[in-house]
Amino acid sequence: MDVDLRDLELLEALDQHATLTAAAAHLFLSQPALSQRLIRLEERLGSPLFERRGRRLVATQAGERMLRAARTVLWEVRAATHDVREASRGRRQPVRLASQCAGNYQWLPPVLRAFRDRMPGVEVLIDRANDSEVIPALIAGDLDVAIVSKLDPRMSQVRLERLFDDELVAVVGANHEWAARALVRADDFADVHLVLYDAYDPARVPAVALPVPPDARPGRLTTVPTVTELLIETVVSTGAVSVLPSWTVAPFLRTHPIVTVRVDDPGQRRTWYCATRHAPRREQVDAFADLLRTTLTGPPILVPAAQVTP
């Protein structure tokens, strides 16, 4: 093989530090020694990997290709080394998880039980990242697995595995005027009191679009902490309206006097994905992602329109 790990570390250092002097200091080499190693690597590959722009070194097209390989290989070797050392000490690196809809964590207990059986001793840590922070945190390596549905221009940088389609539905008390309706439209939201999770607080930056038809103009918006039971109780006690994923509200149909009503807006149907990094995944991340697919693939508990709790 024309390339070894020391060569990949050299490429990484040159990319991170951009000058021979800084890269050499990082690798504890002299500048002439590092320069000679780079020349020999380029000779073996038959292509220049960096070009000089003033004092800085900038990767060529061939260099960029080698850098992508270097990042993947070095990340995996370092992760594997860390895992082996942790395992030798009786510890396993945790799986760090976040979802773009915190109310969806009702699905977590059975997944955790299955994961404990498969990989005893490995923790699952929940990160309460904001919706807009989930994909960047995954790319940066601060998360291992994310449950996502919201479009993000950076999604091309992660691996997406489809889980299921979900529908947002209006939720009202059993005595609400919408309770007998099969469908509500944008005009029906005029002047209603809308209650949503605090992720939709308009003071947040960046603001999150409300989960209602684009032309809907609710008369009042109240946000509450991301506790679904609290939101449901608010809907029941105040006569307000909410909009929730069907799988989130489904368990409460059996315990609270509420009704779900379909919303006339194609955008209310969403596809959920299990997102991970493209780099080779650690064993425990693979296992957790596999359990998500087997547990959540296919429609979740779908809520019939206008279903009233007896």
C-alpha cells in the first residue's frame, strides 16, 4: 500500500494548520523532515496534494480526495482504539441521541430495554438540542444518532435511514366545536387559541414555523414546556387547539377526553429518519440504529380522525 496512517496524519495536520511550520510542530517533526515526507507521498501517488498560496498550503483536488479518506480512516481508528481501551477497563462509550421532536421520546423505553439486552452496560444519553442544532451537532461528532424530519441543507452530509411517515393532526377537547369535524382548513384556525410546545416560541432565534397550514392565522399562541401531558391538559381545560404528531397524541386518546382532526394541508405529513454520520459507526451505534429501524419502521400508532375517548 502506498499510504499508511502516518501519511494520513500528515495530511490531516497540513489541512488543519495550513503551513509546514505549524503542521511540523503539531507532529513533533522538523520542517525539512515533514516537507520530505510530503514530497515522497506525492511521488508515490503521482500527484501534487497541496499547492502554495503565499505561506499557506491549500489542498488540490487530489489532496481533497485524500483528505476525505484520511478523516474517515483516522476517525474510525481513533474511535476503535478508544472503544477497545474503554472495554478493557470495563466501560463502553455511550450512545448520544437527540430528536427534533422531544415529544417523540414516548417510543424510547421499549428501544432502551431491547438495547440493554443486546448491549448491556452501554448508556444512552439524551441531548436536548434545539431542532436547528441537531444536524450540526451530529456532523460535529457531539451526537451519534438523531431522529429527524425537518429539512436541513446539511442533511446531505449525514446518513439517513427512513423510519416511517407521520401525520400532524389537530387536537381538541371532546366538547370542542371541531370534535365532530372530519377535516379542518386554514380558515378554521382564524381567531383560535393555539397551544404548542415551547420549541415554537416566536422569541426563539431562529424562529420555527408553526405546524399549521401556511395561510392559517391563529388569534392567540401559547407555548408550554415539552411535556405532552401538560399540553393535553391545557387543551382540555382551556378549550384551546393544538397540532401534534399522530403518534405523540395516540396514547392520550385512551386517557383524556380529546379528539383528533385531520388538517387539510399536504405539508402536515412528514417522513422521519434515523440520522448518523457517514463515517463507519461504532458497534453500539450500529446496534441502536438497527433497533430504531426494527422498532419504528412502518406506521406508528395512527390516530383515526374524530376518535373520542369514552
